[in-house]
Amino acid sequence: HPTPPVFATSAYLLDADTGATLYAYNPFMHLPILSTTKLMTAVIAAEEGNPDQQITITDAMDHDIGQLSADSSLFGVKKGETYTLRDLLYGLLLMSGNDAAVVIADSLNGNIPAFVAKMNQRASQLGLYDTHYTNPHGLLETGHFSSAHDLAILARYSMSIQLIHTITGTQIYHLPAGNYPDRTIINDNQFLWWYPGVDGGKPGWDAGANFVQVISCTRNHHHLIGVVIHTNNWWTDMRDLMNWGFDSFAWISPYDVDF
């Protein structure tokens, strides 16, 4: 039952129930991981913050948001507005809001460098030895990288946190007006909308040729984590990996058949 070929530079398929590696292609290669970085940002937020805590956008946060590149994906926070940490996590993980990442970092650890230090410390604790962060959102920077193996381990861990699993598996989230406009947030993880069993994950894209996909999928009580990095066809790669991983087959040796 041959493993499927992939277009990706690196790919990994993990059995989240047992921790077994099902598929690995260039699993430890250091590569930019783009917005899948936000899974670690969410882990720190979930472990150290209170989902119901109120966070007001300060001058310092507004200044840091202003340093983001002009084409950044944004949740759309404005100075003076107040959100719960839970709302910011929806903006972070569904809309891939780089501004939400900045606000979470500044509010929980006082500034971005301190938060990034915590991200790297947590990565080391989780055994992500081919990972190094320089920011909480994943915009391209020298020294910011991970690997397919590490992303799969991070995804397995983050999906064990119910808050993150629930948020990343939500297709549509309605945020009623507060001291900000009413809005409806759509999950930009396209795989969630069409592949059977997808219940979480995070995509990343640099608006160019680099696509990254981290997918959590459960079918018939079997939980798989798939990762593809730098592919020009993440839909085909992930579909083929998941189809292969969920396939049920028994290996019969030709030796046993012949003798």
C-alpha cells in the first residue's frame, strides 16, 4: 500500500492517538512556517491567560501593530477597544490576525520580545528542537523557522487544549458589538469546509508560493495530524496523506501467500 507522493518540500503525518509517525518526508528541515506560528501563540495564551479576561488596546499595542507590514492579515482591532482573550484567539486563529498576535503578546508578557522568549522556552519544553521563533505571528524574519515534525508535535499538543481545538474547528464565529463594531468571523482554513472529519488546525501563506498547512482530522474515533510545508497544492497533498492515513488495510506478505 504505497505512500502517496507530495508536492511539498516537507510533510508529516502523525497518529495523534498513539504518537506514531505514519509518514515523514524531510521531517526535520528548517523552513519558514508563516501563520502556523500562531498555534504556539495560542498555546501560551491558553496556558497563561484567562479566556474571559478583558484586554484593552493601548497606545503601546497600537504602536506595535503599526510596525506590521502593510499587507498583514488583520483582525481589525483599534486603540481603546476592549476584547476578551477568547475573542482575540478567534481573531488570531480564524482570521489569522497578526494584530491579535501582537495584542496577546503585549498583554500577557508586557512586550513582544518577552512573549517570544516564552514561546521558545515552551518549544524546548515540548521537544521542538528544530523550531525557533522571533515573533508571535509568523511574518518572515531571519531565524524564524520550524519543521514538519515539530509542527505535528505542536499541533497534537495544541489540539489537546480544548479551547484551541474548539476555536480552530469553528467555521463561523459571531462577535456581538461592544466598544467595537459587530462582526462575523469566517475561518480561513479551507480544508475545514470540505474534507470529512477536519476538526482543527491552522494554515499559513505568504501571498506568494509558500503554503503551509497543519490539519487535525478525526474519523471513526481515529485522530490524525497532518503537516505540509511549502507546497504549490496543499489541498491535494493533505487530502492524499489523510486518505492514506485513514485507509484500513492488512499487510499480507507474499511469502505467506506462496507458502
